[in-house]
Amino acid sequence: MQRFYEIDWVRGVAIVAMVVFHAGFDMNFFTNFSIDVDHGVWRFMALFVQIIFVGTTGITLAISCAGSRSTAVISRLKHAAFVFGWGMVITLVTWVLFREQAVWFGILHFLGVSMVLALPFVKFGEWNALLGLGVFGLAWVFRGTVIDSLLGIPLGFKDDALQSLDYFPLFPWFGLFLLGVAVGSVLVKKPWHFLNGRGFFVWMGQHSLIIYLVHQPVLVGLIWLAGEMVRS
């Protein structure tokens, strides 16, 4: 698999933005410090992080499948299972802690499922851009549709009563994932590089999953410790 440090760099920038956003979110959620994370620059920051995470995962899927097809598929399936498994851990933890706002189909669930669903489409290369736009179109056409079963949650056709701390349904987000696959297919054919493997953001991008998993417990712990210090 070719290594594009530029992708690591972009993902690293998104990781930093994610940590900053969640610091604001946690302060708003766990303390009396009011931060409107649903609007303005905070909302833009969250959207930027979401787009980069989903898009770059689609890109790397296409790049990883450019070599030995059978080996790449097995590797991607293992990675998808690993990512989805951690998503289920987050579901369990958030259900214990928050119940009504538990994460049933968050970013890790979505990425794990999407990596599997997109594998048959990798062979279509740049045409995945049209497929991705088609997914966006279907999501728009069927917006407001409710499927009264658990299947409606991952598809995006859920009851509005479901309130989750993190929610990434296949419609419309799988459309963005396929756009990433299209971009990755282009990069494989015409690779370009202007970064080496060094630098803070590159390192952050290469360790994005572990940082994603540990940053929230660390942030919450720091906020709790700061609160205790203020009260003392």
C-alpha cells in the first residue's frame, strides 16, 4: 500500500480540531461553563472533522485495495471488524453512563460497516463519485422517512425520539465515503507527494484511532480535576 503522508497530515489536523471541539463540548456538558457547540465556529469545526474522517477513510480504502486484491480485502475486513468492535465498546460504555443518549451507530460503527459495503465498489474507481452523489440524492428524497425497526437506525431512517451523542447513518454519510473512494482511485493512478513522514500532524494522523479512543476519558478527567481544584 502506498503511503500518502498528505492524508495523514490532513487527518492529523482534523484530530486536533476534534480534541478542541470535544473539550468545548465536555465543558458545556459536564460543567456550568456555557459553550454553544451547535452553532458558529464550533459547528463548522465539528463538520470539518466529520467530513475529513469519513472522506479520508474512503480514500485509504481505495489506495489499500490497489495492490493484491485478495490480500487487501482480507486486511480491510479485519480492520473493519476491529473498528466496528470498538464502536460496540463505545455503545456499551455510553449506554451505562448516559442511557437515553447512548451511541448506537456512531462514527466507528459507520466506518466499520462502510469499509465492508464499499469493497465491491472499489473496482468502479472514479465512477464512485456518481454513486456517492446518488446516495446523497436518495437521502434527500427519503428524508423524514421512518423505519419502525432497528434497521432504521444505521440507515438513517430513525424515529426522532432517538437522541444519540454520536450518530453517523449510512444515508447520507456513505455518499461521502464513496466520494473518498473515487478520490483515492485517482491518487493511485496519479500519485503526488510533497510531505515526508515527519511532523506533528502527520504523527497525529497516523495514530488517529488510538487518539480518538482515549482523548475523551482524558478530557473528562482533566475537566473533573480542574473542577476539584477550583472547589478546593
